[in-house]
Amino acid sequence: MKKSRQLFRQFDQIEKEFFEIDNAGKSAVVHLLFQSPEAIFDPTCRSKTPVFASDFRETLQSAFEMIPKGLQISLEIAFEDTGDYSGDKMQDIFRKNLLFISKSIVQSIRARNRIALLLFIAGLVFFVGMIMIGHLWETESFWHEVFFYFLDIATTVLFWEAAGIFLVEKKERTAQAREYLERLVNIRFIKADGWEF
């Protein structure tokens, strides 16, 4: 019993071994180091505002996944060479990219909801077909059983998939979009030598 308690205490404190946790225990500081701001942007995307590279988005996502849900996140991003970017410009680019990511997540939720609705309607059609076969096809034959079981399985699968999208995927994706906007409390850009720019 004592060993399991000690193990759970170690679980509670393990984040402190990897991240700086503020004195209040409310946020974790994640330090990232890059050669230059261009390293976090997608070099193939030509837009008014630079777009995060997929590698950087994955790095952000892994930070959100590693740090427990109860802690907020403070990012400290260091660059060896800041180039033509000022701290304010980087803050603006970062804010716009986070909004863009959240919006794309919300749009994918809406698209998946439309798919779920179509699956539900198709399941309803198959369910009505199953009931009609049961009432209208009165003779018990091999084909009666085949159609009935096919419709039964199709109905179950379609309803199950629709429910999975509506109940599980929607909740997960909504939480992911919300995390980007709510858990990230501070972003600080510094030069690799420790000075803010």
C-alpha cells in the first residue's frame, strides 16, 4: 500500500522534472529553441502572415498533450538569430496562427457533424427498410433472412459511427480547439542568449 502511495506521489511531481512549474502550481513553462523564426514557418506557403510549419504545429500539440490538463502553458521560444522579426511582430503572428488553427479545427468539426448526420439518416433508412422487410415479406426464406441481417448490421454500424462522431470525436476536437485558446497563457520570444527582442 505504501509503495503505491509513493508511486502516485511521484506521478504527481513528475512534471517538475521536465518543466518549470510556477510557484502557484498553475502553469508550466515550455522552452523551445530554434535557429530563426523562419524555422517555425512553412517555407512553401506564401501568405500575408507566415503560417506555422507542420513540424512546429506537432511540437505545440505534443506540449499540450504532455502537460497535464490542470496546468496552463507558458511558452518561451528562443531564436539564435531573430532576423527581421520583432517581439511584437512574432506575438501578432503567433496569435493569428493560433486563431487560424482553432478555426480549422472548428470547421473540421462541422464537416464531421454533417457526415455524422448523413450516416444517421442512412441508418434510419436502413432501419425503416428492416422493419418493412419484417412486415411486408411474410414468407420465411433464405433471402428474407439475408436481407434482414444485412439491414440489421448496416443499421447498427451506421448508428454506431454517427454516435461516435457526434459524441466522442466532437468532444475531443472541441476540447483541442479550446485548449489552444485557453491553456496558452503567455508567449515570450527571446534571443538564445536570454534577452527579449
